[in-house]
Amino acid sequence: MPKRPDPSAGRPVLTPLTSPDTGAARRLYAVHPGALAPAAWQPFAERLPADTALSLLDLGNIPAFFTAAFDPRAEPATVTELAGRCLAEIDASAPGDAPFSLVGWSFGGVVAFEIAARLEAEGRAGQLDELVLLDSIAPVPAFKRTDEVLEPRMLLDWFAMYLGAKRDRPFTVSVPPVAAAEDGLPAVLAAATAQGLLPADTELAGLRKLYTAYHGGLTRNNRCTAPYEPAALDRSMTLVKPERSLLPDSGDLGWSQLSNRPVRRLAVAGDHYTMLQDPRTAAVLSGRPADSAVA
């Protein structure tokens, strides 16, 4: 069987998204875990202050991370390995002692947290101005999920959000109880075609193929997170949580267990995938007050 081509090979992990014409620009690095194309960050980038230099750290361009989503036998890069690679990219992009802020979306928030932990361990904690987590689930025992405990209807809800984001429009679907998520795909397809999200002639096999790739990314992230057992940091952090969060009823998603200071929370509209388009998501890193922030 021919080996699947690896599109991550040779692609840069760090890509500048904004380039202010000033030497005093604020440096911001966004840790992107994949799922959506890097272009999903463009609305976020456009709402940042003009003096902010935003660079994307795309984990999908790290081969050991990318390939593990398609091969369950492949050993994925660990959280610490991913953080180490990202920090090396950050240090190479500017003087090693220049301050910067981190924002991590979804699994990217776990890697951003580990970058902060590495900075603390190296005596560089003061170099990090802000740590912002975008609907990221903390890597603590209560929130670690194996494939066996991922509920089918929860998976289908997440997939529906993802499908809507891929088509640049919100999408919800009500699926009856099913034994496995794959059993609910016909209902997802029926709703997607009825709402005009997918062409009427879309075949179930095509949707199933997309779901398989999506689920592979989720399980890869779970395998990366499972052995990771971080200690709490003595620093503040901000959690931005959308209305349709991955876990809407789970408070601060476990991050208070990993900070010795209160976790600031910001509620925004949209869902896990569309939150990058909400102005308040960018506002938390712009220096502007956010009236929806809560302690």
C-alpha cells in the first residue's frame, strides 16, 4: 500500500500573519492545532491593534503530529515536544528576551500552556505577557477523554460545528440516540442537505470520509494529551469560551486546577470553530476592556 503523502513536510511551523511597520510592535503567537485552515485566523488578525505582530504556530506542519491523525499506530509528538518546537520557533523569530503573548485555540491551548511552563522552568516567566486559551480543555484527569468515553451525540455535535465552519455558516442538527457516532451520520447528511449546507446529491460515503478524518484528529489529540501531567503555574490566564463550547456546561474547562491565580473568563458568541470571527475574541488581546469578562 503506498504511503500517504505528508503535506506538512517542508512547510514552516511559524508564519507571520501581520507585519506592523514599527519596531515596537507587540508580539503575539497563536498556536493552531489544525482542523481548520490557517486562514480561519484572518478575521482575528484583522481586529488586532495596528501595532500587533501576530504569527501563527501551525502544529499541523510538524510531521509527527500531522501523520498521527491518519495512522493510529503512529506515535504522535508529545505535548512537551510540540511546545519545545514552538518555543524554538519563537526564539528564532526575535531576540530571546523580547516579551510576547500566547494564544492557543482548542488543543493549541494545551501546547501554549506547556510553552508557558517551559518559560517558567527556564526562569523566563516574566517574558510572557499574556496566556489566552480559546475554548481549550485543560489536560487534567477530570477532562482527559479516551476514545471509549467520547459520547456519540457529543461527537456529532462537534462534527456539525466543524462542518458548518468548513462551509462558513452555522449548522446544528438534532440526532436521536445512537450507539456509535457513525450511525448518526445519515441524520447529519439529511439536515445538511435540507439546510443547503451540502449539495442535495452529496453521498453518505463522502461525509463518512470527512468524519473519519475529523475523528482521527480528535483521537490524535487525546493520545498526545493522555500522558501529559503538568503542574499548576503561578500566573494568570484568560479563557475565552463561546456560547457553543465543546463543553458548555463545564465552567472554566479545568484550567483553575492549573493556575494558582484566578482564571479570567470571557464569554463570546458563536461556537468552537466560529469564535475566531467574534470581535470580543480579539478584544481580549487588544488592550480594550471586554464587558463580558468574569472572574
